[in-house]
Amino acid sequence: MWHPTEKDLLETLKLVKIKGFVLVNLQEETIFEHYFIGLDKSCFLRTLYWLEANQFVFRTPIKELGKKRYYLTDEGEALLKKLQKNKESSET
């Protein structure tokens, strides 16, 4: 079964944590220019849906057509902290 890399997980979790981030029409590339995350659209979506399926993030009901808001679960917060710690320790 496919599993995202640590880099993919870290970048996606950091993006989800940004206040005001809303998943909008991804046919527009501006989302990746505005929130530069270093992932292409396919990788980001695949990672986001993997995180959702594994209960690291959850999605709110659609309030406005085409807008979805994701939030980290407690497990997602813990995973983000772990990945950030791993990245810091590998850089030193």
C-alpha cells in the first residue's frame, strides 16, 4: 500500500495547520504559489487524503460550494511535532 514520505507528510500537515487555509478549486495553481509547500498538486492531494483516511486530519462540512477546511486531529498534531523534531535532528 502506498505511504507518503516524511517530507510529504510534514509539508502537508504544516499547510493544513495554517489558519485561513481553505482547499479551493485546485485547477488554479495559485494555491501552490500562495502557500509554497514544495509539493505538486497530485502529491499534496494524495497525502492529504491519506492523512484523512488515517485520521490525522478531518474535514468540515462544505459551507460554501467548493471550499473545504481541514483541521489536525490530536494524532495529527502529535505526528507534526514528531516530524518537525525528526527534521531538526537530521539537520544538526
